Amino acid sequence: MTSSFSAWFWSDRFWLPENVTWADLEHPPPGEEYPRAGDVLYALPLSAGVFLLRLLFERLVAKPCAHILQIQAGVPRQALPSAALEKLYLSKTNPDTRQLEGLSKQLDWDVRKIQRWFRIRRSQDRPSKQTKFCESMWRFTFYLGIFIYSIRHLWVAPWMWNTRICWDKFPFQALSPGQYTHYIAELAFYWSLMFSQFTDIKRKDFMIMLVHHMATIILITFSYANNMLRAGTLVMCVHDASDIFLEAAKLANYAKYQRLCDGLFVMFSIVFFITRLVIYPFWIVNSVLFESWEIGGPYQAWWLFNGLLLVLQALHIIWFYLIARIAIKAIFKGKVSKDDRSDVDSSSEEEINTSCSKSPAETLNTKGSSHTGNLNGEAHDH
């Protein structure tokens, strides 16, 4: 049954251009290698390694940097012990009026006291500024490192300057060590983001980021198996470029360097616009959508790949709308103000409102990559 499913799933007619089979790709010319679909499985155990590396990095590198910059973990105020309130909190962090009144009668507490208990209890679960600094420093380091690695290999690649070469003799294109490393590293990183999203800082755009990560993983996996490596490396490179500036802006925010933070966020907005709304659609998507059609013609998986690329482009437009609102405030008001998103889930609106009364450096929210992000702890993503 497993072999039958595999044969159906990896159908030649679906995944490959006309008159090309998987058997044709199993016998590359001497001295060359073609991608094999099974290679992407190495990314799963590597994603666990990436997660462990992140924990070590945050403990041994990021946390000492936070101490140098005097970014403290802080000790949140503790809510009074109450088994009844704790039981309800585990299922609903922001109870409605009826539940509050019922608890008031049950515990003989004033409703305002119960509301205060839930506010304090929610604040206990909010990550400290030091935690968010460490997370952003890890993302900044990865995005910077992988971008430098990718641009180093792409700079000498002819398809970076002439995207039509991406489809020259496709899919019979040799796999280079640089392409293999780039793909597996990115895939392992995004798998680790997918898993850690359920344990990291809670955000209102959880579902948007989940869709983004899933679309990214599917694109990376199937473009590798389909040997769309040349276009794939270009897509990953332009996505990583803007995330560097976003994470740097967040680091400056946590360190209370407000002017540097504002400047970096404006730079992030500019780079995001150029890479995600200019280079990506008019250079890369144009090549995958039109140049590949002209040179090789469409096939069934071609529609899947282009559909996923357009899903990412739709997310880019949504994110840039939110980013532009923040950047305009940064330019005209001299500071980055609160974003529509939050480090905590939508039920914790009272904490968000409370934070808005603090200083700009404390309340500044902005990505990924995601990408529109809260400078107070956003992902990224990509």
C-alpha cells in the first residue's frame, strides 16, 4: 500500500514536464548530481539540531549580550493562589461577564478583584524583554549568515542576472554543493520555526504565520524534488534580506536605542518593499510564471508552484500595508508606534492597552519573517 501511494503521489505526469520521468533524473552525467526527493528528509532531524543550537546560542551568546546592554529578565507580579481561577484560566484567559459574576459569587470576591487577578495572571505568561531579545538575536544571526552564504553563491551564478537561464535544460540541471546546503539549511530552519511557533511568544497573526511557514516548507520541499533550485535559491535570498533589518530594529528597541530602532525599521520597510513587492513579483515570479511557460511550457505541478508563490505575494501585500502604517508614523512622529499586532494573543487586550501608556521604547511594536512584526518580540519569518 505504501509503495502504491508513493507511486501515485510522485506521479511523473504531475511533477515533471512532458516526456520526462523520475527514471531520467536517476542517471545524471558523470561528475554531476541531480536532487533526490529523499534528501529533504534530512531536514527533519536537522530541524531538531537547529532548535537545540538556538537554545545554546540564546544561553551562551544572546543572554550575556542582554546583560551587557542591561536588558533584564524581570520578575512579573504573582497572582494570588486560587485553584478555581487557575482552572478557568487554563481554558479561558479572558472570561466573559457571566463567568466573572459566577466566580464573584463562588469566591465572594469583587468582580474588579477577579479582573485584576486575570490581568496579573496573564502578565505572568508574557515573555520578558530579555527573552524576546534572545529570540530576535538568534533570528538576526541566522538571517544574516544565510543571506551572506546565499548571496556569495548567487553573485557568480548567471541565472541571478538573467533569470531565463533558470529554465535552461530544465529539469536536467546539476545540483551544486552550495545549492544543497542552502536548501537543507533553510528547510531545517523553517521546520524549527513551525514547531517552535507553538511554544514561542503568542501573536495575533498566528494563523497567517502558520500559513506562511507551511507554504514556505512546501515550496522548498517540492521545488527541491522538482529541481527548481535556481529559482528557489533566488526566492529564499530575497526573503531573507529584509528580515535582517527587522530583527536588528527589534534588538535596538529592546536595548532602548530609539533613534537607531526607528532608522532600522525605516530601512526594513524600504528593503521589504524593494525585495518583496518589486524584485520578487516582477523578477522571480515573472520568471517562474512566464519565462518557464515560454521555454518549457506548463505542467501540473507548475500550477501548484505558481499558486504557492502567489499566496506568498498576497501575504507580502498584507504585511507591507501594516509595515507602511508604522513606518509613516516613525517618519512623521519621530518614533515607531504601536502596531496592530501584539506579542500576546488577542484575549490579552488589557495588557496591550496597559503597555501603551509606557515609554515609546517599552511599547514599540512592529515583523517575519515574518514580517510586519512586533518589534517587541515578532518573528519572522520570512
